[in-house]
Amino acid sequence: MVEQIILAPVIIFMIIVAPIWLVLHYRSKRQISQGLTEEEYHQLSELSELADKMADRIKTLEAILDAETPDWRNKV
């Protein structure tokens, strides 16, 4: 009786869930191995440029704060 209770979910898992799981797993592996698409590479380049601009802005703001309020770093 107990074996039948355990056997039913195992059979359902093996027939329905396992094949779907395997297909999705190997599809994602294939996408990862292909690398970045051209659109993703373009987005990554744009984000890199924005990060560089933001870093420059932060350096400029820190320079302004250093000139106007030399001890501002100690207050933070």
C-alpha cells in the first residue's frame, strides 16, 4: 500500500516533470554557451559608457566638495 502511494508521484514526475525539466535545462545551457547576442553586447557597451560617465561625475563632485568643504569626508 505504501509503495503504491510513493510510486504514483514518482511515475508522474518521470513522465511529466522530468522531460520538461531536461528540455528547459539544456535549452538554457545552449543559450549560455552561445555567448552574448549582438543586442546584449550593445546594451553592455552602453551600460559601460554610462558607468564611466557616472564615475567621472562622482570624481568631479568630490573635487568640488573637497574645494568647498575639505572635511566633508569626515562627516559621512
